[in-house]
Amino acid sequence: MNWITVILASGFFFSLNHIIRKKILAHVNVLDMMIFTGSFGFFILLPFIKYVNFSISRVDLFFILVNAVFAFGGSYTLNTVYKRCEISTVSPLLNFNPVFVILLSWFILGEVLNSKQILGIFFILAGGYIVTLDNIKSFCRPFTSISTKDFLNILITLVLWSFCPVINKILLSKIDTFSYLFFFVMFIFLIQMVLMLAANRFQEVLYAIQKKWFLLIMASLCWIISDALFLYAVAIPEVMVSLLIPVKRISNLMTVVIGGRLFEEKKLLIKSTACAVMLLGLFVIGIYSRS
């Protein structure tokens, strides 16, 4: 299967996951939602444990754990923003993620940044600015559609998530995709179990299940499918991380338009235009990443 098809499918389920999570967070605590989705995701993989390679080195397991911590931390800060803000404002800002990934992949993996990628980054930054405006005529105003606290939380998410695909690329050259996915999800599950016990959230999680069980299950399934497809694409030796991430972020167009319509959010024309500008930048970055 062509890797572009795989990564677009991953982006599709990624977007569905975020739309469903936004719906859940209208009634459920962030940590309670994440505890269930992480746990159920692990239980989905358990029947396939016979396909897991348990001879992975301790060093590699440690870095899978580090990646799980980064992924969980980024998801938690992002979900706290989703709970307070419009999804059509938050989602386009995730398009900044490729900028961080490209810089890290250049520094760690040696993937060279060229002039076309710099042009693409400019479009991403321009779109990221436009999406925060109350009115397109207020272009010179600073960010106004999101609070400083929420913006910093998104920035934390972007930084943490930027390390994940780079670590994935390194480890998947030595570990098969399913074994990596299994241990990654297992560590997410263990992190959440510790947090549930430490915060004494067992009763709250049960209440969340009773209230939103179907959406919680759907979010778990979308998360596992999206990550499995993404890791499959990353594991292809000739595919560059700096190309994968921009292509995956095309999913944000669906998140902004469909999610915004679903939650009846405002200023969708401005936000969709900004997302389109970002996607232009992502396309420029992606198409020239092999140069």
C-alpha cells in the first residue's frame, strides 16, 4: 500500500478521534476520558499479544516509555484546551507541529531543510496567525481568539509531540511495528493507571463510562487505528519524517470544517481560510522534502 494512502488514512482517524474527544469533554473530565480511552486501547491489543516480540532491549523499551510520556503529556495539555476552546480554533494551530518536527528531524535524523520548506513554514505561520483573529480585518492585532494560558498549553503539546515521530523513526528501524505499538500503548495504560490511583478517580471514570460509553469506545478505536497506520508509514525506510507529518496534518481541514459545524462554532470562514493557507504551506514542505 502506498505510504501516502496510509498516512492520509491515519490522519482521517486522527481527526475523528479529536472530534469525538471534543464531544466527550463537554460532559467528562479530561483525565477520566484519557484513563478510559488509554485502558480500552490497551485491551483492544491484548488478544494479539502472541504477535509481540518480547526480546526488545531495555534501552529501546526505555525510549518507548519516554515517547509514551511525551505523547500522553501532549495529549493531556491539548485536551485541557479542547475542553475550554472551540475545536476549529485549536486544531489549525496544531499545524505548527511540522515546523518543530522538521527542525528536530534535521538536527537528529539529518533530514535537510531546504528553501522550499522555509517557504512552506512561512505559510504555516501566516495561517496560524490568521486563525486567531476575531476578524480578518484585524490582521495586525496580536492573538485574540485564544488565551495566553491555552496558547502555552498548545505550545507544550507541539513541543512534546515533535519528539514522538523522530523517536518513532529511530526505534522502528529496529523494532517491528506491532510490537512497538503494543509496548507504547501498554506504557500509556500504566501511566494512566498510576494517575487514576494517585488522583483516586475510579468512581469518576465509572461515571464517565456510564454517561459516554459509546463515544469513549469510538475514541479509543480511532486512536489505535490512527497510531497503527502512522507507525506503519514511519517504519518504511525511505519515507522521511519531515514529509509524513505535513501530509498527516491535512486531517486538520476536516477537524476545522466538520468539527466546527458539529459544535456550531463561529468565524468558520476565517478559520477555514487560515487552515487552507496552512495546508498550502504543508504541501510545499511535503512536496519538496525529498530535495
